[in-house]
Amino acid sequence: MASSEPEEIDDFDVQQWASAQHRDDTEEIRVLKKENASLRQRLTVAGRGASIVLGAVQEAFDEDLPRISVPKPKKHGKGDEEVPVLHISDTQMGKITETYDTAIGIGRLKELASKTAKIIELRKSMATIKELRLYLGGDMVEGEVIFPHQPHLIDTSVIKQSVRDVPYAITEVIVSLLSVVEKIHVVCVAGNHGRPASKHSGSHPETNWDTVCYEIVRMMVHGTEVNQRADTLERVTFNIPPSFYALDTVFNTTNLMIHGHQIRGMIGGPAFARQMMGWRDSIREPWDNLYFGHFHVYKQGDLNGRWWFCNGTTESDNDYALERLSSSTTPRQRLQFFNAKHGMIADMPIFLTYGLAGGDGEQAA
């Protein structure tokens, strides 16, 4: 009769047991294990996961592009030509607060596109508007590892943020605005929340989940080399530079865009002024206006004839702005208009109320 007593395990050697189980591995299995270990190492090295994911998305798009319907633009309007500039930053899609999450963030971007399109249509009564500049200023994703308790404050992974939620939302903005303008030029910079790990991790400075998001938007709008969208190749252009800044010239005005985490001290203060004037001399290309986000407050000012514009956020109930800046404002983004004779002629906030008590939450149909 078999004993009902449990087998003695005090002297059981796990490593010896595991080794014995795998003595009969075939060469094929050993090769597969080696490949698996190599892939695991590539995915765990800081920053490499982003490029692997981007490659996988491109392969998927080669076979099956997401369906989008590109509208024909309405009439250009009449009068002197104007170019609108829409600055979108700090959407931090994936973050959770009392009044913000991914669904609300997507709703507010739809609201932003709808309100921007209506303003452009109104201005066409006095101006010709053919082209729009779309500035994507970073922190489009919330990330996962920027601060220790961040995983407890997000509703989706950074991969879903940068591969699915943000690219689809931005693509919807672009498609919506193509109904009121002939062309859109998209200018992008990456933010600190797009880092694949902490800033001291040693990852490549060009590796950033914001950049992955931008490249996927470009694939969704343009297609791939295998599967192109001819109707958007000329109508939508992209500038996704590897550096921390991007330049864009509107008529005779050159705008410098950064994310803003490079700024030391409070915006508008002496340290900020020294840094802004330092960029005037150290950046080889001449520029006129500075655009940034990061601080989640909507402000502007001029320094010796150069304007700076700090963008707001689509987020609400932001603890950082409340604690560090003693500020809590309605979510907003920035819309401007330029013409050839006067440069910037209008600078306005677009207030976003979707998901807020009493907000109309206007969205595109």
C-alpha cells in the first residue's frame, strides 16, 4: 500500500531537478530558448521596447490600415491669407484624476477640433485660410515610470496610450480639421512623460513614447511604403525632429517649440529669461517666438520683443499645478492666427469643458 505520508522535501535540490528535466532538449528547443532570451533582453533594455513596438505596428499597417475617411475642404474664404496655429500639448492620455481619464481626454480633443473648425470657418468671412499648423508639444502620453506611484494613477498601459489611444485621437483631430483647410503641417516635440524610464536610466535621448505616438499618427495618415494613402500624402506633412526643439516658419515669423521640462525655475522669472536669451544665441537658426507646455498653465509674455507662449493642458484636477504653482484652471489649449503683413494677429484660448459639471462638452459629430 502506498504511504499517505507526504514525501520528504527538506533536501530537495530545485536546480538539480530542473537541470535533469532538460537534459534531453533537442537542438531546436535550445535555439528557441536562446532566441527567447535575446528578445526578452531587448525588451527590458531601457528604450528598446519603443522601437520594437513601432516596428510591429508598421508591419500590421502594411497589411491592414485603420479606416479613415478624408473630407474635402470647404471654400478657402476671401480676403488676406491667414494661417492658424493650433498648439496641443500635455494631454497626458491615460492619467486618472477626479475629472479626467482616457475617455474624457479623447472627448476633449474632439471638442477642441470642433471648436477650432468653427472659429476657422468664422474667420473665412474676412480672410483666406488654406493651411493650418498643428504643433504637438509633448506629454501626449502619461507614461508609467516617471514617478514611483504613477502606475496607480493611470487607466491603461503606456503601450496602449502611445499605440492606440493618442494616435487615434490625434488622427481624428487632423481628419476633422481637413474639412476646413486644404493642408495641415504637423510639427512635433517629445515630452518628459514619454521617456521609457527615469531620466537617470541611460536610455537613448531620442527614444520616447511621444515620438512613437507621432510616428504612428504619420502611418495612420500617410500609410506605409507598402500601403500608402495618396489622398493625404500632400495634404498633411510632418516634422518630427530628433532634437529637443522644432522650428516652424509662418510667413515671416519663425516659431521655436520645446516641451518645457528643459526650463529651470518659474516661467517668466529671471532664470527663465536667461535661458530664453541663451537659446536665442545657441540655437543656430534664428527664431522669433517660443512655444512650450509642461507647466499646465496658460500664460504668455514678451522678452525684448520675443514672445513666449506657455500652453495649458486638456487635463483637469492636476495636483502638480495645484501644489507647485498654486494654480487650478479650466482645461484649455491655444489657437493663433498669423498673416503676412503683421505676423501674429490673434492669440486665444480654446476652453475645454467636456466631462466637467455644467460643461457643454461640444464635440464633432
